[in-house]
Amino acid sequence: MIAVYDLLALGAAACWASSSLLAVTPVRHLGAFAFTRWRMLLVASMLWVIVVATGSWHSLSMDAAGTLAISGMAGIFIGDTALFAAVQRLGPRRASVLFATHAAFSAALGFAVLGERMGLQAALGGALTMAGVMSAIVLGRHKEEQHAWESDHGSLRLGVTLGLVAALGQAASTLIAKPVMSAQAGALAVDPIAASAVRVSVACLAHYCLLWLGVGAARAHQPPTQRILLQTALNGFVGMGLGMTFILMALRKGDVGTVAILSSVSPVLVLPLLWWQLGRAPAWGAWLGAGLTVAGTALILLR
């Protein structure tokens, strides 16, 4: 029987798949840093309105807020910025496949931090995951494909590295947030929307610090237009406002491994969305890569 937290993790995957497509135009207009900064500012404003209106900020203790702040720095400031830099360079499909390796990183961190041992099945899963990633990157595009979403913008190697950094940030963020979201129960439980608001706000502040310090990469490539800001707000609401809140809700009762594997199916969900958007089926290598990635992470985490 599928539990509610399983459906929440799948819902997060659907949100991330959709947001990766919504991000392409604004991230290439603004640049990864400026896009992420605007996105977080808009999402933080939405979340705090809800938190203040419902009074859910009372569920936050100083210790919980501090832990969530660290989680936000890892998963949003580092992870999201790297993810959208990868989308900017590789397009949504390949960036989504790379990001799906966060489930494998969760298993590796579990081994390193919690002392969990990796058996033969987990090792095979790791090999399948890496094979899936490489298949999707090398074989996942039609030879004659000309669409901007499937073309390279800048260094392929750098794009792959950024995608893997995003996955590692998400894995670390999930492990950090898990104790806060599951330690309490009943009326004293940390509200997921309040938790998301803290994580987003801290990451947003860090981005503004980069801008105020004069870091060149933090400046927008082009001035934001009303249409670009609307697209950014929609992306943030779907991917961060809904997606990350679903993950925090799932972590209340679901274990990190199960939540990670179910939320890592976004590369599969991206494919029909791309099919609809581009008007043609993705290349066979894309389906192969997505399937191997999900199968590999399933072997790692459902052992």
C-alpha cells in the first residue's frame, strides 16, 4: 500500500520536473545566480505571508531554525544555484538526469556519516545509476536536434559538474533536515511551510550578500522584464514552494532513502513534458538513461 509520504515524494518529483522546464527561459535571460536570487526572494515572500497568516512560525525553535538554515544553505544556496547553472548549460533534460543522482549521494552520505554498509546490490545500483547518467548525456539527444533546450551552452564538462554538485547539495540538505522534521510529533511538530520559509530566506540572504560584495557572477546578464519575473515566480512556486515543502512533509514519517528514490524519478517525468513541448519523442538514449538511473537508485536505496 502506498503511504501518503510516498505520494508527497512523487509530487515533489513532478514539481521539480515541471520547474526545470519553466526555468530555461528566465535562467538564460538572467543567469543562474540572478535567477536563483529573484526566485528565492519571490518564494520567500509567498511563504512568509502564509506563515504569518497561519501563525505557524510558533512551531520553530531556535535550534530547529538553525538546523534548517544549514539545510537551506546546502540544498538551496548551493544546490539550486548549481542546478540552474546546469540547466543554463545543458538544458532541462540532462540537468534533471544529473540531479536524480541525489538519491545515490544520499546512500553514500549514509555510509559515510551513519556507517551504513554498501553491499553488492547497492554497488550494482551505483553502477547502473552512473551508466544511466552517461547514457542520457551521450545518447539522449537526436543527432539533428536543433532546439535550444537540447543544445549545449558553454562547457559540457562544467555543466555535468554543476549538475552533480546540485545533487550532492540536495542529498546533504535532506539528511540535515530529517532530524528536525521527524524529531517532534503532534501539535509541536515543525510546520513544513515555516521550515521551507526559513530555508529559502537564509539562502536568499546569502545570494544578496554575494551581490552586495560585488561578485561578478551574481549580477544579472540582462535586466528582468515583467514576463521573466512572472515565469520566475511560477517556477519558484512550483519547484520550491510546493516541491520542497512536499519533501519536508514526506520526511516527517518517511525515511530518507525512500523519499530520495521516489523524488528522483523526475528525469522520467521530464520526458513526456519535453515530448509535449518539442513536438517529438525524446531519443531512445534519454529513455534508457532515465530508466537506468531510477533502477540504479532503487537498488541502492531499497536494499
